[in-house]
Amino acid sequence: ETGVTQTPRHLVMGMTNKKSLKCEQHLGHNAMYWYKQSAKKPLELMFVYNFKEQTENNSVPSRFSPECPNSSHLFLHLHTLQPEDSALYLCASSRAGREDTQYFGPGTRLTVL
Amino acid sequence: AQTVTQSQPEMSVQEAETVTLSCTYDTSESDYYLFWYKQPPSRQMILVIRQEAYKQQNATENRFSVNFQKAAKSFSLKISDSQLGDAAMYFCAYRRLQGGSEKLVFGKGTKLTVNP
């Protein structure tokens, strides 16, 4: 595997379910990000992790819970979501520093029923 | 707060022709980066080109080039010799550096259609 991978690619869940999104980067980066992409809206940054430490929480509701066990893996745990949380969730990684660029995974298309 | 504006929700171009996508941004900072990302129907966000604000020379990557006007806070993308594979959503993004993390602020995107 190369680049940034995300699983699953599609997820349908009920409002009472608990599920997790997974992101893995194979680029040797040390910063990872979760973004939310909704229709007709710009991408919204949700969380940032640098060297496994969360450095940004962009006022995200607590029903979204990130986890970064190491620099290569990032999870987004979901529970009691709302239909308006349906969106494309994108993971990205970068080398954390002034010069580097974020590289994105293919995203997970989430539908909350 | 920084904002990025893409005023063209949709654009179309004939294959082999040239098209320019517009982007303006608002910031009070003097040092930052600007990016164009492409998102085809496969949804993978792909970096097209990036520009460092301190560089006066416009970035170029093969058929893609930018017109960076720092004073006007304008960052347009020119695609030359358009190909069918260029059809995608194009997002302009601004990156600031705050507290050691890189924050990307995106525009709403421009949907580019390439007609054969």
C-alpha cells in the first residue's frame, strides 16, 4: 500500500450505532488530519494530530472521537450520530512543519440513517 | 480569520483548449502557502500545484500554472491543453502556520467539465 488509505470506503449506520473510520499513511509523515466534506460546503478541518498529540479540535461535537495510537494510524470513532453528519470524511497526512504539503486519502462516504 | 473564495461554481472547456480558474483569499499574514487540489469523481484529493507566498515566481507543473498576485490576494490556476482527465472539482486552499500545525482553509470548489 502506498500513500494514504482509508477504510471503509462506504459506511451506512443508524443513529444509535457505534462505528469507526480508519486511516493509515505509508509516507513516513508525523501529522494527520480529519476533514469533513459536505455537499455545497468547503472542506472543514476537524482534528489535527502532530506526533500523536492532538493539536487542534475545531469545535467538533463529542459524538466524534479521534484516536491516534501512532504516527501512521488515525481513527475516528462515531457514536449516536445525526443525519446531518452524513458526509465524506477525508484523512490527510503531512510531515508537520513549515515546508510540507498535506496528502489525502480517498475518503469514507458516511450515511447516517 | 482567513477565507478563500472561488467565484466560479462551474466552468467548462473544450479539449485541448486553455481554461483559468479563479481564487481569491483574505489574510493579514505575509507568509503562507497556497494550493490547488483536484478531486475527480473517485474522490481522491490530489495536489495539483503549490505556491509559496514569499516567491515572486509563479509555480508551474507541466500543463498547470498559476498567476499569483500577492497584493491583490489572487491565485488563479491555468490549465493548458485541457484533457478529458482534467475533469474534476478543483479546490483552492490557503495554509497558515499556527502553533506548529498546518491548517488548510479551502474554497468551495469549481467543477470543471472538459468537452470532447
